[in-house]
Amino acid sequence: MDDVQNAVAGLKRAEREVLAQLTGIRAALAALVGRATGRRGRRPGTKNKPVARKRRKLSAKARAAISAAQKARWAKLKKSA
């Protein structure tokens, strides 16, 4: 009786391994065909259009301050080199 139970247990283990391999093969095929699981983005046929992000605008004064700070950093590097 032990031999039968061991054989059944071995077959069930083999079945789990084959199913795991089959899952991997299916995922690889889906990726190659273009139906990869874990789809990103909107679903096909969605009517909502993506909303454009509003760009932040820097004032001329802020841009000048950033420019002056960068020029000061470069001058400091050139001076020490």
C-alpha cells in the first residue's frame, strides 16, 4: 500500500512541476505575441483622452537667480582647479 501512495505522491509532485513550467511557457508566448500579463496603460477602446500636465513657469527673476548660482558654482570650480 505504501508503494501506491508513494507513486501517487510522486505523480502529484510531477504534475505541479509540469503546471509551473506550462505557466512559464504561456507567459513567454503571451509576451511574444504582445498580450503580456500585467498590462500597463489604458485599455483599448477607452474614450478618455490623456490630460496634458500643466508646465510650471519660472519667472525671469527666478531663472536669473538660478543662472547666477550656477555660474558661481562653475567659477568656484575653475578657481580651485
